[in-house]
Amino acid sequence: MAEPVLLFTDPAMLAHDPGPGHPERPARLEAALAALRARPVAGTLWRAPRPATREQVARVHHPVYIDAVEALRGQYAVLDGDTFTSPRTVEAAWLAAGAGIDAVEAVVQGEARRAFALVRPPGHHAERDHAMGFCFFNNVAVAAAHAREALGCERVLIVDWDVHHGNGTQHAFEERRDVLVFNTHQFPLYPGTGGAPETGRGAGDGFTVNVPLPRGSGDAEYAAVYDELLEPIAEAFRPDLVLVSAGFDPHGADPLSDMRVTAEGFAHLCGVVREVADAHAGGRLVLLLEGGYDLAALAQSARACVEVLAGADAPDVRGTPGAAAAEALHRARVIQGRHWPV
């Protein structure tokens, strides 16, 4: 019998339009939704999210920055070299953050064990006081903070498999021990952060895990990282909620990266985080959409993950990593070995 999976989205998120030729275009979300609606995955249930509240977003973002975003409602504006607003962008941003919150509330309160917030704009680059990299509010960080401060979760694991390092998420929690942030990403690549020695600061030292991977890394390389690093670290951390910044831009067809992950590879990664959630968090697992800029690759990969969330067997894509990726993994293991039994 299929596992219930809640899918959170709202058509208003399609109204955010960064302009002609921008990679973070409405067609991205349309493609993912079409792949899930044309042939529904058994067990999936659609939900319309509520916008986040100011109080919820203020757990992560500075009030002055929130005011600045809100002042852009109904306007065209340029926030940085690749982050633009259109008249309905602010509405979409509040809904994207709210979708993550609603998904977390649903799994923590037992409506279902698994959920996927299919949202845009994405969030993991957004910093406390400024927009960045297509992102306005940090959706996954807002969801994690809500789980900690309003829902009684004691330890939250955030896994970010987007091809770009989740700088905003790391910075939101790098001084804390109650939220562990695990990043895999192409390096060097935008935004230039996420080196393996970045392990957190102060009391949070050891609760930031970065595994920067060389260009050309694919299914075997990612599977090795998740087997050899994520699983033992999660075993020691014992999260009671698992969140995933699910960016599908490491796909081999994506125009913004040089990685070679397949839809089957993402399904494998989803299987790993599903096992982690089942082992430690009562199955409580929420994915939030981040990047992914080839429409077909995004649609196929998102659907493959939803199938795994609903109980399908995850494909086994393990193999022998290439030499450069094996060296990157070894370096990360040495660094993380100071903090975790890896």
C-alpha cells in the first residue's frame, strides 16, 4: 500500500516572473507539477499552503529586511545581479515560505509522514538580511526554525543536495547544535562558499557538514558521500525531523552545472534520507524544491523522488567514485572525523 505523501503548492507561485531568459522561470514549477498530475503517484495528496507570517519569517530574517521585501509588493525591482521581482513576487515568496511551514506541521502532527513543498522562488541562498541567488526568504531555514521553536522538535537535520552551496542555510544555523546542515555541491561554483573546512562556529562547530565535489560527479560519487558520511553522522545526531533542500540542478542535463546525476540518482538519495528519517525521526521527512533548470530533468527527478516518498524501492546506483571525487570524500571524512564517527 502506498505511503501518503502531501504535496504543497499554489498557482500564485507561477506569477513570480524574473523576466525573459531568466533560468528560474515559472515553467520550472509548471513542468514538475505536470509530471505529477499527468500520472498521479499513488498516495499523493495535494494541499494549498498558507502564506508564512511575519513572526515565522523573522525567526530567520532581520525585520528591516522583511520590511524591504514587503515594500516591493506589486513592483519590478533588481535586488542583485540575478534576483529580480515582478508585481506578484512578494506574494509568491510568502507562500513558498508558508508551504515549508505547513509541510513540517503536517508531518510533525501526524497527518502524513512525508511531504514535498513544490515551491518557487527557491530559498537556500537567502541570507538573514539580503536576497541572493534567485532567493528571497530562506524557505528551508524558516521551516526548520518553526519546527524547533513552535513544534517541539529537538534536533533537525537539513540535507541540501542542490548543485550550489546553501550559504544562507549554513549561516542561519552555523552557531547552533540543534540544527545540523549537510551540504553536497559542486565546487568551485556559485556562491563560492561551502569548503570542507567550514564546519560551523562556536558552539555549533561540527554541526555544519560540507562535501564540495568536483565537476563531473554523478550517481556513484553522490551515493558514496551519502553512504559514508550522511548515514553515520545522522546515526550519531539522531534527528527527529529531516528536511531536504531538493535542488535538481546536479542533473547531467542541467545548464547551470557540470554534474552528472540522473533521475535515478536523485531517487537513490531520496531513499537514503527516507531511511534516515525512518530510523531516527519516526519517518518525518519534508522535501522543499530548490534549483533545477532543465525542465525535463527537473520533472523526471522530482517525480522519481515522490515515488520513493510514497514507498517505491529506491534504485541502487552505487559504484566506484572517480579519483577526484574520492579524494574530496576522503578530505571531508578526515575533517568530519574530528566531530563524528565517520
